Amino acid sequence: MDKFVRLEGLVAPLDRANVDTDAIIPKQFLKSIKRSGFGPNLFDEWRYLDVGEPGKDNSQRPLKPDFVLNQARYQGAQILLTRKNFGCGSSREHAPWALLDFGFRAVIAESFADIFFNNCFKNGILPIVLPASDVDALFALVDSTPACRLLVDLEQQQVVCPDGKVLPFAVDAFRKECLLNGWDDIGLTLRHAELIKAFEERRRSEQPWLFA
Amino acid sequence: MPQTLYEKLWQDHVVHQQVDGTALIYIDRHLVHEVTSPQAFEGLKLAGRKPWRVSSIVATADHNTPTDHWDRGIEDPIARLQVETLDANIREVGALAFFPFKDPRQGIVHVVGPENGATLPGMTVVCGDSHTSTHGAFACMAHGIGTSEVEHVLATQCLLQKKSKTMLLRVDGLLAKGVTAKDVALAIIARIGTAGGTGYALEFAGSAIRGLSMEGRMTLCNMAIEAGARLGMVAVDEVTIDYLRGRPFAPQGELWERAVVHWRTLRSDDGAEFDSVIELSAEAIRPQVTWGTSPEMVVAIDACVPDPAQEPDPVKREGMERALVYMGLGANVPIREIRLDKVFIGSCTNSRIEDLRAAAAVVRGKKVAGSLRLALVVPGSGLVKRQAEEEGLDEIFRAAGFEWREPGCSMCLAMNADRLEPGERCASTSNRNFEGRQGAGGRTHLVSPEMAAAAAIAGHFCDVRELL
Ligand code: SF4
């Protein structure tokens, strides 16, 4: 996993609440057995006029000009600004894979769905929860500032606006550590292999029916 | 101190706890299907790691498999590769049980686990699928995980978790005839919203919940994720124990007796405190129909499509307006006047034998409305299908004009050929009415099996209570 320390990047605003993972990456793209290549199909039904299929040449497909990610001013965005309950629905990790493949490394919202939130950290994406008032202010800022860029500083746990305004955010200490160092969870857990074995043995003797 | 069911289950699975509260939680059962596992097996292999305990794995192919013309195999080459990749991975590493495509016991992973007794009370159950909450009906700590976590469980038999807050949903009273677990689930979502359960472990309790069969409890826990909660649970009682007796992977003999003694402790103690308590009266719940593109956009059958103009919150109002445009509906239209193109009875929410019996009872001797393009029944598993055929349910459905299919996820998410065309409107017993969920541009209304069956006959929604 890539480290996440500081990110200074362009912001794209997606002004909708309850964006679900079916919208982030529609099901037909879940047939892939790879982790990469989902970027061109991120928000597929909102981005293109036709229906996307795996294997289609996406560069030839007609775009919906109104959709935010199709607008010239947001090309190259690395920070997605959105509304509450982002990433609800299906547990598909293809959703963060698609965001990452497209170029997003941070998502800012009032709240996130649990599984999606978790999946982001496993892929080096930082989901940032800010109070509704801060989110509203950021939407206004992005709207009024051409090519609005934000500085996301994980170490300091703050988002810094172009005018110097600082928005602090909370993040779980362990997850922060993992992101800052780009640590692989599995390697960390396996350091406790002896504890896991001991637990498993005890469980096997106490509740043997679980080990059929 | 009195403990909630969730606290008991949590405590029983902590391998190690870090100072910040993050815990290493042991996983008893790992359910695996073709869509969310290939990258996990690949990652495991690339890192040179071995699976920790393959006897925890129960695997089946369900999301991508076709529901007709099984003799032709899987015609979509990309889907076929994914299913074959699952076959190859499981053959290589092994599993407690594997029900591949066309196996007599193949089916939707959340139907297959419980019916084989592979889901047992007190377990932690995970799967790369958000509807893993279904298994909470057996007093399990059961939730969906992403593919990185699938790999983590394969490699370590554990997950890194933070304890959730607890929410009690108490539903007391008697459900009216024609009002089902599905309606209870939708009524709860209407009450707390699709983010209402975020960060909570839900426990469903009260006399109306105790009155539900195991299948009804599974329907309810299945929808916990649609209320934002990763997991929902029901305590063990005699209904749970009766259901499990004699199932293939349930313990037997002396071990069964020992297990039952333990299982009976799997309930919240009297006086246990929850972080949040919500109460509903069963009598107040009417058959529910969703009108929008989120499960919280739901009203009772005798209501009308709500009017965004009446909504004070601007973000909500805009969401409602967008949903109405997508759904092709006007405000204030009576739900009963909504006409349908397709009807789908199936999915891990409502494809078990009791669901099919209930739908068949409504359909028996009647005909699907001529205006319908397709009415589809997709049993949840091969075993459900066989049972239904033994009872002659397939004949009832076929005679009415329904198609009777092979088991799988089917039009719940339309990864296979079963889908809505743009603009088509469907009454569906599944769990998500998101934009495009059942096919790009498709319009989904979530209902119970009885309500879907009644709508298929009438061609539009109608109140099943008047037909019973
Ligand atoms: S039936 Fe639908 S919700 Fe259930 S596992 Fe299959 S796709 Fe997911």
C-alpha cells in the first residue's frame, strides 16, 4: 500500500448525499479478477451517455457534459468533496479501487458508510469526516474558486484551504499510523501468530462443534 | 454487569486488544463467492502466504451464474473466467464445503450457509458481501468485508476491528396478516434512515421478532446493512435451535447437547444497556413499497408518493426530486396506481422456501397480468428449488405465467443476463433500489414476496391484505 502523509491537490465537488457503491462502480465491472483498471468506469452511469460494458473502449464513449468529473476545471482532481453517507450499499472494494485508479487519494464528507470507510484505509485512500458546516463551506469555496486546491495533512490531521483557513479532522490513531507508514495489515497481524494459535486451541477445546 | 448479546459475542472473540481499543477478532466462518475473492487469493499467493484454516471456508458461485440454460454453461466469457477462478482457488486451497456452479446445493451464499447448518450461533461470520448481516439471525457477529479483509481473514483467521455501539430495535405486538419481516425491515429503515444504524450493532427484539420464523429473522437481519449497520442480530431461542437440529454441518449427539447449552446463553441479559433504543409497534406496520432510489424512500401501500415541496431540508429535497425524475414518478401519485413491467421474486432477502410458499399462495389459480413483460421466480438455492418443486410450487408459478429459474443472485444485481432495460419498472423482493442496481436505467420498487406476487397478478401495486 502507498503511504499517505500530505497531499496537495485539486478538489472535485460531487454534491449528492448517499452516493452508493453501485453508483461508484456499477456491477458489470465487478467481473474482473484484477485490482486495477477500474478508473475509466468510475461513476460510469453518471459519466457516460451510453451503457458501459467491460472491454468497451471508454475513450470512444459519449460523455455527459454536465457531470462534474467531465468538466475541464476538475481534470486531474485528487480530492473528492461530497455529502453524507458516502459509499453506502455493497461492500465491493472495487469502489475504492476505482477512485484510486481514477486518481483520488482523499474523500471529504460529512459521514461515510462503515465498510467503504474501512476499505479506503486498506488502499491508501484517506476518508475525511468533517462537520456539515465545514463541508458546506468547502462546497461554497470550490464553487467560487477556479481550480481550488486543498492541502490535506494527515500528520497534523488538518485540511488547509487556499486562504489559510485550517479545518481539523479526527482519525483513528492506528489507522493513521498504518497510512503514514504504508503498512500492510496482514504482516502486522501475523506478528501475533502465536496469540492467534493459542486462542484457536482454547476455542477448539471449549466449543469443538465450531471446528467440524 | 448485565451484557448485551453483541458484547458477549465480542468478548468471546477477542484474540488481542491494542491500547487504542482496536482488537484482533477471531473469525469462525468465512463464506466465499466468486466476485470478491479472486484478488484476495491472488494477493495471498503473491505474498507467499498460506490460508490459516481452510475448514472455516464455505464457498459457492452465485452472483455471476446464469439462471437458465444451464446446459450451455456460462456464456459470458468474463463471468465464466471469474467462476472458474473461484473453482481453481478452492480446489487448490480446500474448504469445509464448496458448492460450485450447477451443484445441487449451489445457491446464494447467505441462503446456502444457514440451510446447511454452516452458520451456527455464537460464530463470527464474514464474507466479501455486505448482506452477510443475514447470519446475525442466528445470534452471530456477522458482517460484510472488503477484498483486502477477505485476504486478511484467509491469511490470519482474524480481522482488526473496533467495537461498535449497540442499538436495540424492539418491535412488540402482532403483525397483521400479509405483513412480513420485509415490511418490518423497511418500516425500521423508514424510521431511522439508511445511515441511522451507521456505527451500531443492531439487535432486533420484542414479541413480534420472537414470533418470526428463522427465515423471517434472516430477512430482517439481511436488511440491517440498508439501515447503515454492518450487523444485525436476534437472540437464540427455541426457534433457532429447532431450525438447526439435523442440518448437515450442525453438531450431533453429545456435541449437540453441549452446543445447545452454550447457545441458550446467547441473548442480552435482563437490564443490559444499549447506546440507543428504538421501539416500534407491530400493529402499526403496513405492507411497504419503496418509491425512490434509496431503501429509506419508502411508504405504506395505502399512501402516495411524497411531495418534495413538503421537505424542509434542501439536500433531502434535491435527493427526492432527483429520485422522482429517475423513477419516472410524480409527487402525490397513489402507490396503488404505479404500473409495472417486471416482477422479481428472489435474492438473499426473500428467496427461501417460506417466501416462495407465501408468494405461491397469492398466485395460486390466477394469471400474471398481460401487461407484464416478465415475472420471475429465482429460488435462493438448489435445495430451496428442490423443496419447492416437491411441494408443487413451481407448477403454481408456471401456470400463472411466471418463469421458474435456477438458483442465484439473478436480477437482484443483474450481473448475469437477468436485468431491467432502461426505464423498465420492477416490483422486486430484493434489498436495494439504487439507480441502475437491477440494470442501467431500471426502476426498482422493493416489496415483500406476497406484495410482489399480488402486483404481478394485478399489473400494479395492490394491498395484499385485501387478497388474504
Ligand atoms: S442476492 Fe443480491 S444482495 Fe444477496 S448476495 Fe446476491 S447480489 Fe448480494
